[in-house]
Amino acid sequence: MSSGVLASLNTGFHVGDMWENVLKNRRILFDRFNYDYRSIVAATQVHGTDVRVFDQGNRGEGAFPGTTRSRCDALVTGEKGLPLAAYSADCQLIYFACPGKEPVVAVAHAGWKGTLGNIAGRVVRFLKDNYSIKPGRILVGLAPVVCRSCYLVNREVAERFYAAGWNSNTGLEPAGSSKYRLDLNTINTRQLLRAGIKKEHLTCNDWCTSCHPELFYSYRRDKGVTGRMIGFIAIKNSEPKA
Ligand SMILES: [Zn+2]
């Protein structure tokens, strides 16, 4: 429903779009998956590394403008039918699913700050500590993210990654004149493997949000004036009918 630079499926309330458009867009998406767009849970993203648990009492937080009540970048739930949502335009969304008798799901939002702070590894640790879930049985999906060619960071940011042990072999490389290429996908993937996620349980892809204007909003490419994509994960209410 959105037009201009926000065309066409913008799901962010805070980017100058008309709220009616955003709500209609969300409805289009969530209807497709048989979830009520009014019942999703989202937090105000702060590029931090806090992980929080959400339950039915949080239902609808973030579904309408000004209704978020939590500030965090990683959401966890063990409750059925509660869609956990997060937003991005270049940052990486990371989905976690722990199938079983008592399933748990999570979503994390990782820009450079969250990635530097190992938000992916923190979610794995959180699931282990709070739900006794072994990393070896967690399934992880990494969403499209800005690629290393499109993501130049300054020396200050690069120094922080070097200090944390990242280098040219692991997702950070000099690109001339105090600029560096940062590969969020590679670094998040490595952190997940390091945290005990099995390689065969990781799903990712090569889509770059900046390289594909026909598909994705990109904060970098569009110089800050762009929409937001939403991603969500939920535990199904019941098994699909055979
Ligand atoms: Zn790219």
C-alpha cells in the first residue's frame, strides 16, 4: 500500500509512512501465514544485546504505533501462536527454532553493534541456560543482510571488531582510505557455529538487501530514507491437518 521511496510493503511505523498503510501492509503479510497482525509482539530495537522472554500477556505489543513496551533486540517465547516480530533494512534478522515437546522460538536483530556484541551467541546461551536446550538441536535461519561489498564501515567501528578478534579471514577487510568491509553474515554465522549450532542446522542465503532494490529496503543504499521489512517466527497453534 505504501508509495514513493516506501513502496511497497513497508511495515515500519517510524519512517514517515501513513499508519493505515503500514497496518494494511502488515495485514497482507500476516494473513498469508494465518496470523492476526494485531496479535504480534515486537520490541523497540536499540542495537543492544539483551534477550527477553515474551508471553501471552505481551500479545499485541508493537502491533500498533506507540504500543511497544520493551526495548531489546532479541525476543524469545515458548508459547504457541504468539508471533515474535523484528524489523530490518540491512541489519540481519536471525531466527531460532527449538522443536520438541516444549518448543521454543526466538528472533534477533543484528546490525554491527548487535553482531559485535555476539547477540546470536547470546540467544543460544540464553536458550541453554533458561530452557535447558542443547545448542545441537537448535535450528537457525539467517535472513538477507547487506553484503560485504555494500557495507563499508569507518576505522573506529573496524577497530572494535579487530579488538574482538575479527580479521580479514573472518569477515573484516580494509577497503582503502580508512574504510573497511564488514561481513555481518559471515560473522554471525561464525558466532552461531562457535556457540554450538550445527552447520547442517543453519540456513542462510546470499541475498544482499542493498544489491536488490527490487526486493528489499536498504538503509545504506537509500541513505536512510527507506521502509522497514518485518520478519517473524511463531510456534504453530496446532499441527497442520493431514
Ligand atoms: Zn550488496
